[in-house]
Amino acid sequence: MIGATVTLAAAALLCSILATLGNHAIAREFRDFDLRKNTEILMDPMVAVRYAEYRLATNIFYRQSLVLWSLFGLTAAYMIVMTILER
């Protein structure tokens, strides 16, 4: 059970790091871009595709990290409860 907990924590941390790196890449590539204000930048197909790829990858890693952190929390809580009940 400890191996599952450590594996979930490592995978969740990795996905969180990748989501953060994706957000930094978007912020670096599209400095002055605000989707609510200026959408004319997305008229260029190359820029629009690159922006969509960054957003998609970042959102996938973000959602994966949310699920993995939740599973890690449940696994850790289960281990704590079982440890307390054994005494």
C-alpha cells in the first residue's frame, strides 16, 4: 500500500509540474494575449493551432493532477484510518 501511495504522489507531482510548465509556456509565447479582449491574434492559423495545442496539453495535465491528488488523498486517509484501527 505504501508503494501505491508513493506512486500516486510522484505521478500527481509530475502532472502538476507539467501543467505549470504549460502555463509558463503559454505566458511566454502569448504575453499580451487576453482571449476576452483581442481575438484577432487567433486569425492566423499557425498561432491559433499553437495556442490550442498548449491549452489542450496544459488542461489535460491539470485534470490528471487533480484526479491523482484526489486518489493520493484517499489512499493516504485510508492508510491512516487503518493504522489507527489496528491499535
